[in-house]
Amino acid sequence: MLTLTYEFKLIPNKQQIEVIEHTLNVCRSVWNYALRDRKDWLSSRKSPVNSCSLIQEYIISPDVPYPNYHNQAKALTKAKKTNDILKSVNAQVLQQVLRTLDRAFADMQSKKLGFPRFKNRDRMRSYVYPQMLKDCIKGNEIKLPHLGWVKFRKSREIPDGFELKQARIVRRANGYFMMLSLQLDVNIPDVSFHGHPLGIDLGLDKFLATSDGELVDRPRFLNRLHRKLKLLQRRLRNKKKGSNNRHKLNKKIARLHQRISDTRKDWHFKLAHRLCDQSQSIFIEDIDFRSWAKGMLSKHCLDAGFRQFITILKWVAWKRDVFVNEVDKNFTSQICPNCGFHTGKKTLDVREHNCPECGYKTHRDVAAAQVIRNRGVEEYALGHSVSENACGDDGTGALPSYQSVKQEILSASLRIPRYSDVGA
């Protein structure tokens, strides 16, 4: 089953905007009520059997079952019969709020995430229509429950054969957006290793370096607008909480953050497509970028958005039939890509790789990218261990076992260049 998500910008009128905002407010109330119901039930079971708290005690009958999704959905159905506010919102939308809360509790236990939080008017930003009509899209309009026909900016056509499953309405600082989930019953095989391999080394001095010798500077998205952002946040400090001026200024700050985020995402997509134009197989390091976001350079790491770029690169490569996989990140800057000699640890101020064994010189990040490429080729094309030599001819005229296997791959029309020639 192939599932795609297409994003479009909505163009609602004033009446439709009021309906969207009303739906978000009701969804927020249902979320907060259901979360409080679960917290009270859990708090009533915290007290020891032989004693009670001296400060406060939640008294709930022991016969009351845990308020899971099914119990809360039944209670919501009963409440809709007497509550006109709940009646004014689509029933399935409110059920999806309870289902999302139930998923948040499940993720808290399985993925060790934090406890779900109560939401104010700014935190509840989206809701879902889980079922859509078959012919709900005509031209640049879509028919949604309680909203009727809503115009949207049709930036691309919906592919033929896909079935529209659900729609999510999202409120952002720069307007309202719609996420359409499309499904097609087809099985697509995974992309296998083929063609010209490319290694990528990520960093802060240069955003990335490729094994072909290309260096991409790190664009400083936040730094360009940091002065304006700092000025607006300084003005926000003097505004009275809850006032209209504070609310307007918060909107202006949110639009500026949205502009930074959109610019970063657009640049990541363009760079991913450019890398896919250069190769048919891409290898990257298996880095946990959460550790990068906790040090003294956390601000610059978050501004670069390395994890978002890796996610986008994998998605673009999958669409364009380019193989992408991760390899071991250890000691990539301490090994010579030409002869495999361990050069030792380099300090950050050393930006050039100079091998004392074979005399190979190149940029430090380019050498690391070539090591990453060599490891990927050995693992996925040659089937050898990482510790074996990946340099090819050693100057004596004798070909090692690696080189003999490499020649077989070359004869099978895999365009793997000589490692000693790349980036020299």
C-alpha cells in the first residue's frame, strides 16, 4: 500500500474561517477534558493502600474502569445528545481527538515520551476528517463537512488512481493549509544499490561535503533574520499578557519563524534534488543529531536542520529511484580514503587531510565523505568488511582481492570511479 500526503493552501472566506476556529476550540476542549479525566483516574490510584495523602486525595470509585479511548468515545456520544456545542462539530473529528490522545499515552509508555500536555488556543492547530467523499474535489475546490466547498491553491495535480482517504486542516502563522492523504494499492520494491556512488559528510564549517569534491556552505537561515526577531521579542516583553497588542505581536513573531522554516525546507529540497542528479547511490553517516542539539553549538545545529535534510533526502531519493543508506560514522576523519592508513585524531582547526603514508591531500570533509563512500561500496556492493583496503592499485602493479572484485563490478556497467582520482 502506497500512501502519499499532498499539502495545499486553503483560501477560505470569513464564514469558513469562523467555522474552522470554532472547530479547533471545541477540539481543544474535548482534549483537555479527556486528559483531565485520565489524570484524575491515575491520581486516584497513586495513594498507598494503607494510607492517604495529607494534602489532597482523588476519590474515584474502584469500580470505575480506566478511561481509555472506547470508554471516552461512549461518554462523548452521550454528551453530544445534551450539549449543543459538541453537536456543532463533526462527530468523527472529535473521535479523532480522543484517538490522538490515546496514541499519545501509548507513545509515552512505548517510546518513553513525555506526559501529554493541556492545550491552550495556540497549541491546538489541526484537526482531521477521517473519511472523505469520492467526488469531493472539483477543480480548485474541495467539499468538507460543515465548511462546504472551500477553495484551495492547487499547486499540483492529484495523481490518477489514488484514493483520497482523509484530510487534515492545519492552522499556521501564514494561513490555513490542507493535508490530503492519498492511497494506492500497489507494492513498490526497495531501491537497490546501483550506479555511481556518492558519500556525504555533514558538518558546521560546511553544511556538507561530497566524495566528488563538492563543498556546500551552510546557509544561516536564523542569523539573517535574527536581528529583527530579537527586536520583536524585546518589544513583546513589555506587552501586557492577554492584551490585543501582545496577541498581534505574537502573530508577527510566528510569521517570521514560519518564514525561516519555509526557507530552510525549500533549500533542503533543492539540495536533495541536486545530489540525486549527481549519483544513483548515496551513503550518509548514522548520526544521532539529538546529541548535536545539546552542546554549545546547539543553536547552529538546529538552524542547519540536519535531521530534516536527511529525511527529505531519503524521500526525494526514493521518488527518483536513488539508493540511500547509512554507514558507520566512527573514525571517518581519521582514515585515509586513498590507502586506508589511520592518520590519528585531528583537531577542528585542521581543515586539510594529509596522509603521511601515501601523501594524499584533500579537504578534511571531502576525505571523510570518501571514507563514507568506500564503506558503503564495501558493504552493499562488494560484500567485504569495512576494515579491508578500498584504495585499489597500491603502486606495485598487483591487484588485491578488493580490486579484482571491483573489476567484476565495473564489467557489469557499475560506474564506480577510482578512489585515488576523486577529489585530487
